[in-house]
Amino acid sequence: MYINNNRYDYGYSHLELKNVNQEIIDWLENIIEENYSRVTKKEWKSKYNNYVVYDYEPFCTDGFEINLTISSFDEAYLQFIKYLYDEKVSTIDYLNACIAR
């Protein structure tokens, strides 16, 4: 993840999230919308072939990672979205570790 502070895009900042879990995409898109931001690019990239990238959900999503580019006029919204995303992922990891014991 990085926040691009270049203001070449009419004052918008960008946040890139790589390899987002398919199960939390709906939650993440709701959070993005609630925080006055939008998904400017959503792509499915093959884990096995760097040349295979789709801008739509493929028929079979196994073997693909989902990458999102989020833009917002205010960088604080992007930082908050990133914080919520990191907390959600760490909570899921913690609960999965508890189940595995």
C-alpha cells in the first residue's frame, strides 16, 4: 500500500491495495463510499502469469489477486480507509490463528 501524494490528478490522492481478500471486497467498497472516496481501478491479476490482468471479475477467481486503486480529494480519508482495512485484516488473521489452535 502506498498513498500517492502527487496532485497531478486534479488534486486527488490515491491509495493502492494489493491482494485484497475476496470475502471483504463488499465491506471495503462500502467503507470507501462512506468516506467520500471512490474505486478508480479494480483489477484481477493472475498469481501465475504477470501478463494476465482483467478489469472485470473472471469466471473462476481462483489463482487471481484483487488489486484496488482508491482516490479521494482528502488524504485523511485514505489514511482512515487504510487503518480500517489493516484492522479488519489483522482481526481476521487473529481469529484464524485462534481457530487453528
